[in-house]
Amino acid sequence: MKRQDITEAKKKELIEKALEVLPNSYAPYSNYNVAAAALFDSGNIYTGVNVESASLGATNCAERNAIQTAVTNGDRRLVAIAVVGGMHGDPTGAYCVPCGICRQVMRDFADKDEMILISAKSAEDYREYTLEEILPYSFGPESLD
Ligand SMILES: [Zn+2]
């Protein structure tokens, strides 16, 4: 699935799915709630929220939770991921973007020039970037060939 095959309606659907699970985010320490909805080339969509831990280091991000669930279910090709979030679960304050670790995890499962990050405040207000734009000059699977 190429970038141009991802319709406006599909982008809005991903944002809405992420917004739907945002209240499930578990972030009692940072109060920064995040949710993600990841579309794979099978057409399957997986959601995830950030899940913090009192040990802090055991915290996992929304994006990685979504991607790892997809991989668990046999999907391997990430084509788009919508991310929403903000302080106290308010996604309208700023466009939420993935942390560096999540960008690196996406790199294993995405074509860096085709995968779209949809960073959204709402289904009507979002920005989009390719993985190459948010993770330039990256280390990836082919680095180990
Ligand atoms: Zn992250």
C-alpha cells in the first residue's frame, strides 16, 4: 500500500480510533496521555495507549503497544499511524509526536519513504509526515545486511 492509497477518510478513521482509546491511557505519573492507531498493509488497524509503571523505566508508549500487538497478530507492514495525546488527555493543545524509541521501532516495519505519521489534534486538524522526515539518516534492518 502506497502513501497515495491512504484516503482522507482512512486518515480520519485512524484518528478517530486513536481518540476512542485515548481515555484508556494509563499515565498517572506524567499525566501525558497518548493513543495511537496503526494501519497495516493487510488493512488491519491496531490501537495502543501509553502504559506507565511506578518504576518509570517499564513504561511503554502507545505507538509501540499498537505495533507490537500487530506483530503479535502476524502483521508486519506498517503503512500509517495516527497519534493523539497531550497533558491530562487533551489532544487539542499540541500535535503529539512519537518519541525517538518509537520512531526507531517503526523503522523495522515500515518503508521509510511511504509510511505516514498522522499527528492529530482532531480528525479535522492534523499534520502528516513520512518516517524519513521524522527519522532521517536512520539505522535500519538493511544496515545489518
Ligand atoms: Zn515512544
